[in-house]
Amino acid sequence: MPKKLLQKFMPDHETLKKHKNLQFLGEKLHDPNLWHLNRKSVSMAFAIGLFAAWIPTPTQMAIAAVAAFYFRGNLPISVALVWLTNPITMPPLFYFAYRVGLFVMGQPSPSADFEFSLDGVMNGLGDVWAPFLLGCLILGVTCSSAGYFGMNAFWRYHVASRWSKRKLRASH
């Protein structure tokens, strides 16, 4: 099921190999391990994609692609998971990261006159960047770990349930 379900939503790997933004990877982009759907590559892709999603930079997709290449995770899934932080979800998620950073650093919440907007952040950048980046790191590692171990466990559970159903059908 996970493999069949994922294959429905996977883009064609030939199209991705020709994508202009991925050409910097060269011939190594043709490595079949970057395109396989198995427990190890998909779990690694979840770890990579969810970590890269919390990196506050516009090059998240490139970072996920290079990491998938280096750690031999599934490339399309790694890159696709980065879009969990998109222009719509980014403000609340990054504000949450900022709040997590404040909590971990033991700093008080911002004053009532502080506005978490582009202008408010630019004026108070000195006070904001450390808790924000710390929160992004903590959430990146947490989501990455949860994604890796969660997908790994889901894949094992699904394979085990399919085997038990197959044994049950064979015994009848």
C-alpha cells in the first residue's frame, strides 16, 4: 500500500532528471537508488524533507535535493516534503519556531507592542534571530526524527499486516 500510494503521486523521474534546477547534480542524478520506493529510501526522504522544511531560506528544495543525493533518500519525496512550509504556512510555522526558541532560551514573550510582521522583525532583528533559528533547528530535528521513525514504523506495520493477510488467505 505505501509503495502503490506513493507511486500515484510521484512525478515521472525522467521529467525530474531533465529539470533545469537539478542539473547541477549531473550524471549522479541518474542513480536508481534516488528513485526507488523502499522503506529505507522513503524513511530517509521523510527525514531529509522535514528537516529542510524548517530551514528558513529560499533554497530549501536545493538543500533537500543535495541531502537526498548524499544520504541516498528518495529524491522526489525529499523535495516535495519541503513544501510543507510554503508561503501560506510559513508565517504561522516560523512564528511557532520563534516561540519554541523563546521557551528553550528561557526568554520572556515579546512585549505587547511587538508585532510579528516583516517590519516588526526588521526593527527587532537583534532580539528575534537567535530564538527563531534555535526554534527552527529544534523543530527541524524533531520533525526529521519523527518522520524517519514514523515512516519506518508505518512501513514495517503495513508489510507485516499484508503478510498476515496473505497467510490467512493461504490457510483457507
